[in-house]
Amino acid sequence: MNPQEANVSKDWPLWEVFVRAQHGLNHRHVGSLDAPDAETAIRRAGEVYTRRNAGVSIWVVKSNDIAASQPRDKGPLFEPANSKLYRHPTFYDIPDEIGHM
């Protein structure tokens, strides 16, 4: 990176990078990078986070656009699920002929 590009990159937004693996069904967060726009962020993410045809899809999202819960909100967000037993796989009887899942 030349010195002029280094000065410009300080003003670039931070992008979060998600990659879907070749045999995967979902995108996984793999890291972050600075880029001036989404197109450049996708290109740079491909160079940095995918190797040897490891990915089939890349998502980039500006870090500032991500809304997240706080650890202190854990109780109100996740406790209601404990009262819904049907969400737990132990609620169902699995026939012996199915074997291990």
C-alpha cells in the first residue's frame, strides 16, 4: 500500500465480511476490512478471506449498519425459550431404527 492510499483508507468505513463455504448452507463471519465501497469490499474480501475456491458467496455489511443486543439483555431475549419445551429435541421420541442423529 502506498502512503497516499494509506491516508485515504483511514476514512474508509469498516466492513464485516461473511463467507458461504462451498459445501455450506449459511454464511459465517470471517473478519473485517476497510474499503471505500461495497464493490471494493467484496473484491478485497475475496482476496483476503477466500482461498483455493473455498467460498461460493460473500456478503459485506458496513459495521455501523449492524444492530446488536448487549450481553446485559441476555435474560429478556433468551429466557422465554426455556418455557417452550417443544423447541428442545429431547421432547420427541426417536424410533430405534433411526439410529444416531
